[in-house]
Amino acid sequence: MGQNKGIPSQNATATAHDIEPADDILRQAEPAWLLDVACCCPSRPAIRVVVPASGDRQRSAELLLCGHHYRRSEDGLARAGASVYDRTGSLISSGTRLS
């Protein structure tokens, strides 16, 4: 039986090269933010939204929204120039501010 990479044999001394970094393991599965609850309700998030800084807000803000609350907020997020990402991390909306 072959040795499983990332799990050294009991006789071997583990080195940094033998163990996969935790962030590499997360990239192989669903994005880590999907494990959280949405900002708006107890549902799991379906959408990650990044709202850019504005006159009222000095920093960008990240929101994790369920599908229902995203659909309800979609127009306002577009007007705010938010970038929207789906469950796979693919860009849905570019963050171009609508007039």
C-alpha cells in the first residue's frame, strides 16, 4: 500500500514538505466563506459581495448573502458598485457603479 502524501508514516519524521498547508486543502474544497452563516439570516451564504469604499465608508465591506437576500438587494448593490461572486468564486457582477 502506498503512503498518503500529507500523512507521514509513524517511523518517519514529518517535515514542512510532507504536510500540505491548510490553505491548499481549503482551495481544493468549497471556499471557506461557505462554511459561515450569511450576514442577513441564519442561512448559508450563496453570494459573496464586496462593496467598495465610499464617502461614508473609508474601507470596502464584504457581505455574505443568502440567495433570497441577494436577489432582494441586487439593484442596490449594483448602484453601489459592488462586486459579486458566486459559490465557486466566479465573478457575477464586476462592480461597475450604475448611475
